[in-house]
Amino acid sequence: MSSLALINEFLGQPPNASSHGYQIDHILEFCHWFMGALFIGWSAFFIFVLIRFRKRRQPGADHLGVRSGISTHLEFSVVLIEAVLLLGFAIPLWAKRVNQFPPGKDALVVHVVAQQFSFNYHLPGPDGQFGRRDASFVSNSNPVGLDPNDPAGKDDIVTTGELHVPVNRPVIAELSSKDVIHDFFLPSMRIAGDAIPGSLIPIWFTPIKTGTDEVICAQLCGLGHYGMKGTLVVDTPQDYQAWLKERAELAGTQTTPPAPTQRPPGEPIGGQTPGTIPPPGAPKPPNSDAQGAAASPHPAQQLQNAPAPAVSPTPGG
Ligand SMILES: [Cu+2]
């Protein structure tokens, strides 16, 4: 790693583990150094102006202002560098990611189904075919809504929280969501994509290092967003086959896949969402009676009384 690249590490970027990640890292390095130079340049100019044009030295205002062209040239070069970054590097790199998908037969295709507050993964199993999914089959024991009557789905593998992939093989993840907008973010793979209800959004990457990486939700999706994390385990091909075999055996014997992760403390169970102001004249939610019976029906007061769970309140939450 060159010393120029240290800025990414300094700013907390985990090491790259994907085949295309170095291109993203180069853009980030350049942007960080460029922004650093701009910051120092503008700060120095600001301090210079404060001293040079202080009131004691410059009692009257100069209504003509700057006469030299240097500021125009400086502004123009900044705009030019930014345009080259955007048009020359960022957009072509993005276009490559969204237009040049690896052929489906070479890649591992996985369906990622996001929900508050975990990621579910659906793999086709030994027959290589995804079973049909439908929202009407979704339950606690069937988090992705697999159709129990579809034979193609009998050997399918469904996991929650942890996904295994083999090293050096392209992975196509098709993102969707069961509830709100989430964002499937793999920082070490330098890839992220929104998971939007009603849409199927594919992203792809090729892991080049074995190990365990973090998966996080990068879209504020509710009170438990902070806990919406998972792991991506990049295996050697042998380890991956062993994991597949283990999951396939589990799929055969286990009637209920692991339950989605627990709802985090503070998340309301049923009833009213904290911060929701009921319309005037709406019936009171049943759980507000215990503590709120004597309270004034003014909406602002109801808002204060609404977060019923007895956990320490989070300011601004
Ligand atoms: Cu989320």
C-alpha cells in the first residue's frame, strides 16, 4: 500500500476484499487528498483575509473588490478537477458496475430479503433453482415467504444474519425488502445497494480474500437500525461446499429456520409507534390507559406519553 493510500485507513475504511474495490479506493484517496488541499487552501485564505482586511488597516469598504483574475482561475481549476473526477472516473466506474454483470452461470446468485432489523438470504440449494416466493407465505418460520407447494423450493437454503460465499467467484445479490427501505452495505467489498419493497435490485462483487466481513444496513430504517448487522463469511471452495452441505442437511430436517433476530430494546411491540400523533378524536391506544388516563388529550402531551416501553429514553430518538 502506498503512503498516499494511508488516508483511507486513517479515516476508518476497512481493508478492501473485492476485485473491483481498489478502483473505488483510488477515487476515495484522491477525493480525500483533494478535499484536504482545498480545506487547507481555503482556511489559509480565510485567515489571510481576516488579517489583511481588518478594520484598523482598512477602515473604509472597497466597492470595486478584487481586480486580479487569480480567484477566477482558481475556481475554474477546482470545477475542472471535480468534473474530471465525476465524468472521467466516478460515472464510468458506476456504469461498469450496473451494466457489466457477470454471466449468471459463473456467478453465485443469492436473494437478499431485508426486514426490520435483519437480512435474510435465500439460496437455490443443490438443484440450482430458486423456489417460488410469495408475500402471503411470509411467517416467523418462513422469513422469505417460500411456497411450500413448489418442488423447486424444497432444497432451498434460507439463512438469517450470516451468508457464506466462496472466494474468487462473482456473487450477484438480488436485493428486496419486506417492509421499509434498507440498504445492504458490504464495506469491505466496497459495494452497497438499496433494498426497496416491490423492487428487485441486483448488485455484484467478487470476493478475493477469505475471512469474515461485516454486513450493515446503511439506510435509517427504524428504531432498531443501529443493530441491523450481519456477517459475510468468505470461504475457500471446500469450506463453502461443506457449509452448503450442512445447510442442505439442516433444510431437510429442520421445519423452522432460525427465527429473525430479536427486536431490539425500545422497539414497540404492536400498538402505536412512538412519535405518532393520533388524529383528533381517534380512539386511544389500549396501552396508554394505564399511565395516560389522566393526561390531557393534547397531541403534544400524547406524544410525550406515547413511548410506553420502560427503557431509558434515547434523546432525539
Ligand atoms: Cu435497515
